[in-house]
Amino acid sequence: MRTTIYLMIAVFFLVYAAINFYIGLRGWQHLARFIPGLGQATYWILFWLLALSYLIARLGSGILPHAVRYLLTLAGAYWLAAMFYLLQLIFVLDLLRVLNRWLPFVPAAWRENPRFAPAVGVFVLALTLAILVYGTWNARHPRLQRYEIDITKQAGDLEELRAVMVSDIHLGEIIHNSRLSEMVETVNRLQPDIILLPGDIIDEDVGPFIRQDMSATFRKLESKYGIFAVPGNHEYIGGHIEAAVDNLRQAGITVLRDEAVKVADSLYIVGRDEISRAHSGPSPKPKELAEIMAGVDRSLPVILLSHQPRQLDEAAAQGVDLQLSGHTHCGQLFPNGFITRRLYETDWGYLRKGNLQLIVSSGFGTWGPPIRTGNRPEIVEVVLRFSSQQ
């Protein structure tokens, strides 16, 4: 098993290095070599420092000053997005170059002009920068997405429940306390009865959460029946799941890990622990939903928090009325949404399967690059209406 993991890591870094070399080579050929005073050696040193900045920040944890590590992390995160789009743009241009050899469509006067190559380089760089600028702005302006859900069950004395759902906040080095404060203010303006957080609240490293006292910010959230959450895969990836859960609980959040709680003697919130946690270390095997819901009275409404929008047939069979999920980011970067749509029954929005209703959020924050180009971030308001079964 360990040999397989090492082999996968080696293959990943070889592919990453090859992609970056391809981008760097085209960057030198089409743009950098035309910059006065910039030698090839200097160019490649600067290029690889940028391309490896995210890795340097991770390996330098505990060694590099925090400010340096933060700048390297931010530069590396933006480079991941830049690399993603540069690869696509350069590949398309190289494909057009090959096609032009067989079916010439670029005028010879253009190709022979010494300004043609740097003009192409400037175009590619400018387009990439425009994408990054738009994606950064878009990621910082979440929309409010609203759903109205009818559940044909009585919920004690409740006829209506106003829930606010925020998934995939990814609090860490990049999504920090100021963004969390903005989220808290928006949620409080909605005056929710209950707040639901279906996973990936903390992005791997719990350190920034503690240093910036994000617990104090979370405690400013206001709701009638409290805040309920489940872990996502990123709380596990960091390798400090217990510390993450402890800090969330200190922030006044009820973290459910394969547990069910009765709220206001009217409905159940069921929290499913991250179903992929076994791949993130020596964690217990995920429980079956039937075991988690063993003591749940299905005559009352049942809301399931499950980070990933999977195992929907199981949820439907167990009498879940509404499942709330995130995880997909709806692809985050265009055109990744075409992939996530094939991986999940739905990667965003509303789906009904029999009596089960599902809402998948595109999430509030971002993973890796702090940009979104394929969709909008969101805070989700869900108005639930209960009535006796017809």
C-alpha cells in the first residue's frame, strides 16, 4: 500500500513538472525572451519559484515565517488557476499551429513579422489575467439562493422552519476571518431558525482557525434552534480531525458524527460523518445510515446533513425527507462543471427522488485557487413548510 502511495505521488509530481515545463517553455518562446535584460537563467529561476511556491509553503511549515508562508501559499494558489487556463490556451494555440501547417489560414506576413510571437504571448497572458481577476471578484461576491420545500409530515407545533445552509467555507490561510465575518453578518440578516453546515468548514489546517480566533466569530451567529454541522473530507485530509471538531464545538456548533438529534421535539437533524474518511487515515469504517437512524422516529421530518451528495437511494430508503450536501463546488473552475455533472446525480441545485428531496450547494468558499469561474458561491436559505400527510 505504501509503495502504491509513493508511486502515485511520484507520478503526480512528474505530470505537474511536465505541465509547468511546457507552459514555461512557451512563455519563454513567445514572451519572456523579448523582455530586455531578462536572461534565460533568471527567467527559469523565477518561473520555478512561482510554480513550486505552494509546495515550498507546505514543506516550509514550522520553518518559514508566517508572512512568507502566507505569500507563498497565495501565490501558489493563484498559480494553480493560472496554470489550469494557460495549459488550455497554449494547447489550443499549438493545435492551431499544427493545423496551419496542413491547411494554412494564418497569413504568412503575420507569421514572419517579428512582433507576432510576443503579440501572441501578450494575448495569452492578458486573457489569463482577465480570467483570474474576474474569478477573484466572483468568488468574493456570494449570492443568496432560496428554496421552498414542502414536507408532508407534521413537525410538532412547527408549521414552518427557516434554515440557512452554508457549505464548503474552507477556512484557512486564504479564506480567513474577514470572510467569515462577512458570512456571519449575511446569515444573521436572514434571521434563521436553524443554521446547517454540511462539511468542509475548516480547510485541512486548523492552525489559522485558532490563531485568528474564528470561534469568537462563529459565536456571533444567531438562530433559534442552534447550529449543526458535519465534517467534510477536508477536515480529515489535514490529519487533525479531533482538533477541528473540538474547535468547532467550542465555537458553539453541534458537530454530528454519525448521530441524530431531535430539535424542538419536532424534527430530526441527522449528521453523517464524512463517507470517504477511511481514505484519509486510520479512521473507523463509515456507519450505514440505518444504524445511524436506529432511534429516529420517521413520522417526524428528517433532515440529513451529508457532505457528499452520494448514496441517495439509501437516504430515500431510510425515510429521509431532505438531504443537504455540498462538496462539488459545482466544478469551481470552468469547464470542470462538465465533469462534476457526470460524477453526481446532481452537482448543484435541487433534486427529488421519491419522498427524498436533495439540495446541493456550490459552497461559500474555495479550495486551492481563491477564484470561481464556473459558477457563483452562495449562501442557501431553505424555507421548510410542514403539513399532515394527504
